[in-house]
Amino acid sequence: MLFDDNYKTIAEPSEGVFRDRGSKFIGYAYPILSDEAVKAILLKLRSEHAKARHFCWALRLSPDRGVFRIQDDGEPSGTAGRPILNTMLSADVTNILIVVVRYFGGTLLGVPGLINAYKTAAVEALKAATIIEKTVNDIYELQFDYLVMNDVMRLIKEEKLNVLSQDFDNTCSIKIEVRKASLNSILGKIEKIEGLKAKYLFTV
């Protein structure tokens, strides 16, 4: 194996607060698997904090340090999203979104003050989180006929594969999680089951 397939993330959402000269910065950390989750989370936070001025955020996906997005949401460029992202990089956590909600207190904090505030709110949110270690896994959808159901279920049981969802309609469909390090071995066994098709969906 040429790469480390372990990474650190958080077990559940958490939050932390930082205050500076009347402004209140509330950091919210969320474990995520794709950037599709961001829109719904932001909508929820905006409804909960209708009077807040800024909703700045950063996200990391996958152990690759180059896969990220940042949003300053009206703050001076580089003063919000980037410090939040740097907090994640320092803690070496990924598959995570951190949103910092700012209530403006009437006093301008300046660039150094903003960078410190957004960074500290993100740090506080991570401090409140439970950090866990996970493996890099590929999500596959298995499609097959009822006739090979027993073979498929036996493979899942023997390889201790995590089943994410299943749909036994006209054609059977099961979504499974396969550890990256075991992928070639598992796919080899899947190919031996007649009529079983494996479709790659995404990596978590």
C-alpha cells in the first residue's frame, strides 16, 4: 500500500464561542462526507441567527490537504475562511465543515483581530468535539438479481462490509463501504459472482 488510509475527523457536531470587543463569534463544527451538506447547514444557521452579520466557513474533504473550500462572507479577504481552514489543517482533521457565525459588536477589530477571532472560534469548536480516526473508504452500489442474493450476503458477512442502504425491488441494490486498502481484493471477489455489478459512487 502506497498511502496511509487513515484520517481524523469529528464524531458529531460541536460548537464553541469567542468574544472580542462586543463581537460574538460562534463556531460550529460538523462532520460531512460531501460539500452537498453545506447549503442545508447554512440555511439552518441563518434561520437560527437571523440577526448575525457574517456566516464564514471552511471545509476539508478527504485526507488530501488540497481539497477544501473557504468563504469569507463579506469579511475582508483572507480574514475568516482561511484562518478557519488553517485550524483544521493544524488539528489534522478532515471531512469536516466549520461555520463561524459573527454578531457584530459595533467596534471594528481590524485584520489581525478578525483573523484571531475566526481562528479562535474554530479552535473552540474543535476543542468541544470528539476527534475520531477513520479509514478512507470507497462507496459502491451493488446491483444483482435475487438468484445470487445468498452469495452477495455471504460476501458482505465474510468481509465484514458496512451496508449503508439496501433496496430489494425488481433488481436488488445494496450500497456498501469498502476500505481503500482492501479494495482490489473485494472487487476481485465481487467479479466472481455471476450477474453482480459494482458501481463506484464516491470516496469518504
